[in-house]
Amino acid sequence: MLRTPSQVTVVALPGTGSDADFAARAFGPAAAAHGLAFQAVEPDPKAVIASCTAALDAAAARGPVLAAGISLGAAIALDWAAGHRTAVVGVITALPAWTGAETASCPAALSASVTAEQLRADGLDAVIERMRASSPGWLADALTQSWRGQWPHLPQALDEAAAYAWPTVEQLADSAVPVAVVGASDDPVHPIAVAEQWAATLPQARLHRVTLAELGADPAVLGHAGLTELAALLPRLSATFAGRG
């Protein structure tokens, strides 16, 4: 059992173009298994970053936060934690996509930018049809739902995600919170090398590897893996959290 104060809230942030439903399926079951309060954030496609950080701020006003995010959500969670060190007990970064502010070669940023261009040129239905033809069924279904929910502001949301500056090596090395890094060993959009770099650079981190097949079979693998790795880190830090109850 994860030994954190009972009032800790897991705040789950989805990835680029994704929604609260997928974040809830990824992190909600593990939060429930550990008796933690849970909130999945529905990003505002007109202000993705601001809406995610606002949700984290609101949760922190009520008590300690365990920030969990997928891809872009992982970067937002880690960046927010850096500025709220007394409010956060830990971070789960699932499927980190890049390191550093220069994202010209980042596969996830390039995909978001190209998709935004295609949406403006061809419309939602045509782009969804192409996406479904080239994606695993579980991912196609999840994105079809979230993209329709964020339309017509989806291109704006994707552009914002593509322009986001990922944490630098220096920022990772300066992190003061325990971090579970969950990487997919066979995901070309979120290279496992990035997850390995994050885990090696963050001062308090553990890495857990999954496969896309495991993720597709049950997104909850991200939350269970993340909380398992945090459980291995947090007992050594119990004195840090003792005063938060």
C-alpha cells in the first residue's frame, strides 16, 4: 500500500488531443486501489496548459497532490511540481516524449503539428478516417472520442501542444520530488530512450517499462506501474510527508 496521507489527491492529466476519460482509465483504478482521492482533468482545447495547471492549483488548495500525466500531461505535471514543491508528494510521468525546449525533431510535436494542419485542410471526419486506418483499435477509439469532443478547437489544442517546451536536462536534474517514469519500450512517438534519460537524470526516480500491447489491453497499467514505483521511493521520504497529515 502506498504510504501517503489519506487526503492526497491524484490529479491525472491526459496527453495531446486526449481527454479525461482516458486519463481516468489510466490512473483511476490504481488511485482507488491505494485509497487515494482522484480527479481526471478535461483539458480546455482553447487553453490546454492553463486548464491543466488550474486544475492542479485547485487540487493543491485542498491538500497534497500526486500529479500524474501522460505524454504532454507528464511534462505539465513535472513542470507544475517544480513550482509547487510543498504541495506535491510525487509525480507519475507516463510516456514522456522529449527532453528540452527545442522540439523540431520531437515525434510527438511533429505529429501534433501535422495533424493540426490536416484538420484545417481536410476537416475532422477525413482526418479521423485516416487516423483509424493507421492506428491500433484501442488508440483509434480513444482519439476518435476525444477529437470529436474537442472539435472545432482541436487544431488550436494540437498547435499549443506542439509548441510546448519540454523539461530540459537541467530542469530534470533540479527536480526535488519523487518521480515514477513509465515508458513504452516499443512506442516510436514516445521513445523509450526519453523515459530512460528522465529516470537517469531525475534525482529521485524509478523507471518501469511497459509495451503498447499491455497499454492497449488495459490503460490502467500506467497507474499501477507508476504507483508501484512511487511506493518504492516514498518510504525513504516518509519524514518529508509526516507533517502533511
